[in-house]
Amino acid sequence: MAFSYRELLARIIKCEAGGEGENGMKAVATTIMNRVRVPYGEYQRIGQGDLRKVLYQKGQFDCMRTELGGAPNPQNIWSTVPEEIHYDIADWALAGNRLFTAGYSLWYFNPFAPCPWTFPYTGTGSFQVKVGNHCFYNPTELYAKT
């Protein structure tokens, strides 16, 4: 049986940002839902407004993989059981809310270093904000052509 959107979002929030505090988790949820709702570019074309398609897009979220680099990935959505806070944030994001500081970010990652000004390497995102250990990136004009 497939996870509901609520369950799926709660699990990825915990897996991707469980140690980042409430704002960090909300920023990740905002970014994921921005990908669902973006009206143009790669994520609209591939995701078509479907959370499941956005999350399962190949190579996007480490927590959606059972294997990383040929080794088992113990930190994935199937082994991560959400708590009430993760469901609350999932409900908040599914209701259309967004964390203001994350803006319209479509990407985030933890560089374990200072945030680069552009991400991904294609130059389709520009630095928006750092929340916790994650850097968040808004789409550039170049993203619209993806």
C-alpha cells in the first residue's frame, strides 16, 4: 500500500531535515511543495503538480533511495517513522503555507561548508537563505528553460 501524500511528506521532512528544528523542517517542506506547485520548467514538466512524482524523480532526494553509492542507505523514508511535529508541518505545507525566508526555493542541500552562490551546477538556482545547515536556492531565469 502506498503512503498517502501526508504520510509521504511527513516522512521526507523527518528524513531530510529532522535535526534542523521547526524552521529548517518548514523550509524543506516549502521547497518540496514549491516543486509541486511551480508552473513552469523541469519540475512542472516532470512532476505535473503531483507530490509523488516530484519526490520519486530520479536523483533528487537521498531519502527516497534505499541504496547510495552501491551501499544500503539506512536513512530513508521507509525506515524513518515520523512524529507529531512532522505530521503538523506536512499538514501546514499541504494547506498551502510556505516559510517566508525560503521564498520560492526549488533546491536545498547541506554543503558542510559555506553556501555557494549558485546551485545546482547548471546555474538554475541562486542563493536565497541558509536555514540551519541547509542552503536554499530560488530559480533563476535559466530554470524556466529547463
